[in-house]
Amino acid sequence: MDGSATTSAIDKDTRRAIEDFIVDYAHMIDDDRLEEWPDYFTEKCTYRIINRENFVRERVVGVMECSSRGMLEDRIKALREANVFEPHWYRHILSGTRIKGRNGDLFQVETSFTVIRTLQEGDMSVFSAGKYVDEIIVEGGKPLFQKRVVVCDSNRIHTLIVIPI
Amino acid sequence: MDGSATTSAIDKDTRRAIEDFIVDYAHMIDDDRLEEWPDYFTEKCTYRIINRENFVRERVVGVMECSSRGMLEDRIKALREANVFEPHWYRHILSGTRIKGRNGDLFQVETSFTVIRTLQEGDMSVFSAGKYVDEIIVEGGKPLFQKRVVVCDSNRIHTLIVIPI
Amino acid sequence: MDGSATTSAIDKDTRRAIEDFIVDYAHMIDDDRLEEWPDYFTEKCTYRIINRENFVRERVVGVMECSSRGMLEDRIKALREANVFEPHWYRHILSGTRIKGRNGDLFQVETSFTVIRTLQEGDMSVFSAGKYVDEIIVEGGKPLFQKRVVVCDSNRIHTLIVIPI
């Protein structure tokens, strides 16, 4: 069985801090506080959206790829300026954060998710489902993403994902 | 970053009690034990269903509004007597309860949710998505809603929500 | 109120172990590590998929029924050999595990779920919603399902559920 890392290996406060961090990230996006998005990452970082097939075959062919906090900031600025897309909301529903391993202050973490999208007129649909595969560094009790890979179950990811997942 | 209140500020047992309470509420509705619904609220209380746009603009224009346990009881009685709607089930899926602040025994809490509705013939769909914005009072280790605001992402809320969310 | 069993009655580590176990099970299926599926059950066990109506009326008329680890193994072998169905992925989203009671090492546990199915071409939909009604035995800190009943809200369960839920 490929279980979660035993709780004995990770102190409860660190685990709680990581779980809260992942939840806070989801609320940040859903609350449209996107300017805070880069604050969740280390200065040098990886943010990648990739489909499941490419992820499993270890092809690094992401739909979106950012490698620094600056790139994340640029992305949000562009999004705010463009603003041409049909208004819509995301709602992230997370499920079962697993801490799969650790290496000093660096934690390997996986969390399943689905995103429900609501268009301004009111139509709701399942926009995305998949899992986050994260590397989270915890320093002074404060977690940050060193790497967040969004693995989407669907091969047909919207080529223009405007809002980050 | 608008993070969750630090765990240090809230003892773990109180936090667990609040999280369990929110989970129990969802099961109560999904199990069709609606007569228990008013028991989750203080005698004087607020239960409001509102769309996101009105909530953000601080307009108190709810789709449903109750201000006492008695009103909640009346609502359930009416629902049981009327019973004209097409039979359906709800399934609440909750995500990531955040304790955002406290003031003595009163806690500000937010939880994202989606509700999957299943019609008797079997059709399933996303009925609602949004977040609960709660004020929960904890006395003697027992939480109760002083205020539960159901903020729906969609502007097009069914005008006749029969079962509470 | 039909609340969760008080935390005082169950030590926190046991509760965490049970919650992690339920999360690990979901990831095992979604990661397509189905050969591990039987390892989550005791040698003699019950795995049943049933609709809500039959469950409530205590009719044991399941859509799928297995009574030993061997039967679970056979099922996965058959699934791997047949492999005729349209390729698809599941994504389990769990919500709010409740420990409802205990009897020595045996715990009664309920967890709401929804399953998002993604077809290879990319179409996503709500495949199932309902709740797990479990009896979990914990020995030496290690949980196993003695009984897992998957209660589906919909009466129209796919007669050929290939992948377990």
C-alpha cells in the first residue's frame, strides 16, 4: 500500500500548517485575490499545469509553465489588463491532502481537487478535476510552494486557462 | 496573504469541534433529518442564502432569510406538508474550513462547498457551489450557528430552494 | 442532533489514521493502482455498492457485492484482462469523515463523496455521489475495512461499474 507518510514522522503543527496553506491558496483564487497568488511561491519556483498523460510519461509539456515569482506576477497583471474573457467564478473543492514524503524542510504533498466554474449568467459545470503534486518548503512554520504541478485528468485542457488553478 | 487564523490562537479541540459541527450539518441535510436543522442555530440567529454579487456589495438581498429558530422550524414544517416538488437528494461536498478570526467565544469561519443534486430518476448535476460564511458561538465545547450566510457563486439561484443548503 | 462521536472518546492518532486510510484508498483508485485495492480489506469482508433507496429500506440488493479479499482480487484481474470499456479516469472528492461510533477496535465511519469521471477525449461529468458507510478495524494502529458499503444517491447506478468506487 502506498500510504501517507506516518503522522509520527511529521509533527502535527507542521502538517496542519501545510493543510491550511493549501486551503488558503484555494480561497485566494476563488475570492479573486489573485494579486496574492505569487506570495504563495518561493522566488524561484515551478508552477505547471499539465495533463495526466504527459505527467505520467514524465514529459514536461505543460499547458502553463512559470519558473519564478516574477512570471507569476506578470501573468496576473496581463490577466487584469486583458479582461476580455466571459466573466466567471471558480470554486475549488479539495479532497484529502496526503503528505507523501519529506526531505528536511521540503515536503512532497498531493491533494485531489475539482473546480466548479460558474458563468456570470449562472451556468455551473465541472471545469477541471485532477490532483496537485506539490513540493512545499516550510521555514519558520511558514509553508511556500517550491513547486506546484496541477495534473488535470482531462487531456483536453482549455488552451487558454486565464485564471490559475 | 489572507491566511487562516494561526492554530496557536485557537486550541485544537475547539477547532475540531467546529469542523465536526460543520460536517454534521451537511450530513443532517443529506440524510433528510431536516427536523434537526433548527437545532444547529442559536435562538435568535441569521440564516441567509444570497448570491455572490449581492454579498460582495453588502446588499442584504437574500433569496432566503430566517432570523430565529422558530422561523427555521416553520420552514421545515411547510416543506414537509407541501411536498409537491420532484423528489431529489442533495449531497454536500465541503472543502477546507478556515477559521478566519475570533472574538471571545464567537468564531468567524468560511467553508467552500458544492452541492450535487440527484433526481429520483437518477440524473445528477451540480446544483450549487459557493461558500458558507459563518459566525459560530462555542459554549461549553458545543458550537452553534449564530449566523450562517450561504453565498452562492451563481446569480441565478433557484427562486424556490425547497431544501436548505 | 446526530453528531459525530466526541473526540474525547477516540484518541487523535487513531482518528487521523482512519482519515488518512480513507484518503489513501481514494488516491489508490484514482492513481489506477487497483492491484492494491484488496489490501485495504480484511480477509473476510464486505464490499457492496447499493442505491440509497435499497440501503434505507435495508434491502441487501447491491449492484456489486464481494465477501472476501479473494473476490476483490478476482474482480481486478477480470477488469485488467477485459479492458474493453472506454478509457476513463475517476477522481474521488471526499467530504467530512465522521466517526459515528466504536465497539472496541471496530469503528463506524461515514464519509460523503462524489466521483468526477473524465473520458479519454476529455469530457467530464459527475459520475456518482453518495456516502461510504464503513466498518473499520484498527489493529496495531493500522486500519482495514471489514465492511465498506457504497451508498449511491442515484437509483440508476451503471449496471456495469467496472472500476470500484
